[in-house]
Amino acid sequence: LYKMVPSEINKKYEIVLINENSKDNNYYLDLFESRLVAHTHSNYFSDEQLNIQLWHGFPLKTLSFMSKFPNSVKIQNNLHWNKLDAIVSYSQTYSTFINACYGVNGDKYFITGIPRNDLMIKADGKGQLSKLLNISLETKKVIFYMPTFRESIYGLKSGDKYNFNILDVKDFDISEFDAFLETLGLVLVLKFHPFHAVQAIDHIKRKRLKNFYALEDKELMEINLDLYEVINAADLLITDYSSIYFDYLLLDRPIIFTPIDLEKYKNNTGFLVEPYDFWAPGPKCYTFKQLTEEIIKCLNDESYYKRERETICNIVHHYKDTNSSERVWKLIDELMENN
């Protein structure tokens, strides 16, 4: 949203980007003096300001009142949401699912599409990723592996905390997989949740892998790059339950799912929508052999699971263009003018 400000909005308002993880000297002054605050992860909500919620993903797993969080956490979360003046939405489906979790007035939802998806569709992902990893990708196909996190800040376990990633599928041979990637001209980029990034990077270094790369949030922040500016570098996405695949559907590219701790995940986190097989539009892999076979199928057959992807994409996304930021800025302008 910050990177895609229309010129007329930029002239009309002073717009400041605030990062809760990097509080500079002006952090509190900027925050307190703002008339409107747009949030993605913040827990700061003031009754004296306008608050607009952008959120950070389409919900597959349970949240807040629908979750298994302690009641005290649920109540605290919902106090914040009740202070919102507007909630940016993917679609009526999204509004319904989110409201099952947070329970606010329905007129607070505005279907605009999600600004970060404008970046994902428009960015030069391969060019950006090539610079970031310092490798040439001209003759390579890129696979992104992006699993969800396995333990929340509240201590809620999600699936199997230690046995969850692509390297844990049955009979996985990391050296053989590295050779497989080399033979097919593939690069595997691992983007773990920050809770697990160190574990992944250490693993790659120890094994001296040629075609594995780990992407860290701090590397992106250092060069003012958003993750969504490199995602479209991926010719194929592999995930388990990360909501990022809902956004990736807009690119109409193949997705492989590795739900190797599905039953544990169902039991201790739970899904907001089921059945998982329907909502996860791609092949499901549980063994090393399945994984390599499905990678080849996905990269060589454009029609493979295409209809299933289109079905979910149409349910999730009202808009499939690159004008979501413009619609959100129009909403912000209207909120400011009316208040």
C-alpha cells in the first residue's frame, strides 16, 4: 500500500511507514499524531484515530474466537477489532470467514482486493530474486517452499513443531534431491516463518547444497524489498497450510501441498474451512518419490490441477487485477474526508 500511493493522495496527505519491529526516534510521534492508522499485524489501536485493518492472509486455519487460543487472548484480540473503522476484504467469502473469528459489524468490511497482491502480480520477481541471491536465474525454474509456522507467540502448537518441513517427507534424501534439482535446472528457495528460518539456514550450510537457498525477512528489509516483490519469481509453490497460496492463485501457477502432519494440525490448530483436499488445489505429497514425481508433472503440464485452482481462486478473490491499492487509497481518502 505504501509503495503504490497515487500521486494525488501523496500530495494531499503526509504518509508515514511505521515498522513495529524497528522503532526509530519518530516512531511514537508519528503514531500518536496520525489521524488514520492502517494495520497488518499491529496491536496498537486508539479510539482517537481511524483504524483500517489490512490483515496478512486469507484464513485457512482457525483464528481468535474460532481458535483454540485461551479465552483471555480471544477477548483481547476482539477488543482491538471492535475499534476498527474499516476492514479491507478479498471478497464476501473472506468477510464471512474473518467475521466468524472476530465478530464485528458487517458494514465495516470493504471489498477492495489486497494491496500486496498488486505487487505480487506486477513486480519483476525473477530479477529481484536474482539480485537478492546473487545468482543467474535466466535458464532456471524456481520453486518456492513456504510452510506455515508451528508455534504461535501465545505458545499454541500447530501440528508437529519439529517434524514439519519439506526435508521431513518420508524417505527424503537431501543429496539426491539436490541432484534432482540440478538435473532439471531447478532452484529451491526456502522461505520459512521467522520462527524456523535459522534452523533451515544452518541445515543448508551444513549439507553444502548447490541448489537450495534460504530467504530471510531481514535480508528483504535491508534493501527495502517486500516478500511479495519476489514471489512471482516462483514457477511452482510448495506449502502445507500457509495462506500465501491463496494469493499465489492469482498467478495461475502450480502448487504442491505437503501436509505431512495433517492430523496433528487438525487436532491442535484446526481448519476454518474443510475439506482440506478441496481447499488445497494441487497434488498432496507425503513421500520423497511423490514429491519428485509431482514436481515434474506440475512443471510440464499447464492444465494439471488448473480447474481446481480456478475454482478456489474464484471463491477467494473478487478482484483479480492490480488496482487493489488504488481502491484502498480511495477508501482511506473517503474515511478521512468524512471524519
